[in-house]
Amino acid sequence: MTMLKVVVMGVSGCGKTNVGQALASQLSATFIEGDRLHPAANVAKMSAGTPLTDDDRWPWLDAVGAELRQHPVAIASCSALKRKYRDRLRLAAGANLRFVFLSVDRLELERRMSARRDHFMPATLLDSQLATLEVPKDEPDVLTLDGSRSVGSIADRAAGWLAEQLMESLQ
């Protein structure tokens, strides 16, 4: 595959990192952990239980997009909760950006977030994430998948969709 960029997106706890790593492995792509690109001030804010603002997110989204742009085939994990955030990523990452949205119900998200030990995002911020989320209905180049399924089945479905997308773009 040439020039393919993918953002695995959704609220905290939906499985972005695990699915992104599995998909990157399947596609021999570079994996970019979006959380590692947050400025220290964002991490401190979230660790303290304070939701990020749009102004907090812009430099982070630009960093994720710039990182995607540097690789011909790359998968990034990034919440991309609002349409304007996804549009910002589309501009920053360049051509052929696709999104895989992992949809998971609130109870499962809370269970997953509460079980994590080494993550800065506390479960107390789940409600703010869900309130911020603009589900990417009717947006181009977005696949919505059930994030409660196994990582392997989600990655397989996403890889199949991406192959279809690539074939369509060549026609």
C-alpha cells in the first residue's frame, strides 16, 4: 500500500492503541501512539482530572498530523473526538487519511479505564470525553466498528475496509 494514513479514534478506553498496533502490524505500517505526543501540560491537566479544551488540543492534533505526514503508511491512535479535530488532522496529515472509529458502550469503557494502571487519563474524565464526542456519522473515509469485539477481528475488518478504499481510489 502506498500513502495510507489511518487514525484509530474514539474516547479513552475504547482500544485505540491495541487496535492501532494490531492494524499497523498487519499492514507493515508505522504505529504512532498519539498519547505520547501530548504536551506535558496536557498530561498534567488530564492527570489532575481536568478535561482538555480545544486550545489545549490544537498543538497535539498538529503533532499527530505532522507525525502521520512523515510516513508513507502510518496508523495513529488519537481520540479525534470532534469533527473539527478530525478536519484538523485531515489538513495536517495530508492525502489519504482514513479514520476507524471504535464505538464502545459506557459501562465497558468505565470498566476498561478503571482497570488501567499506567495511564494518565482517569476514569473520572469519561463523561467529559463522551460529552465531547461527535460521532462521525456521514463523514467521508470513516469506518465505525464495535470496539467491544476482539482486537484481532477489529483489525481484520479495518484492514479489509482499507484495502477496499485503496482499490476504489485506484479506479
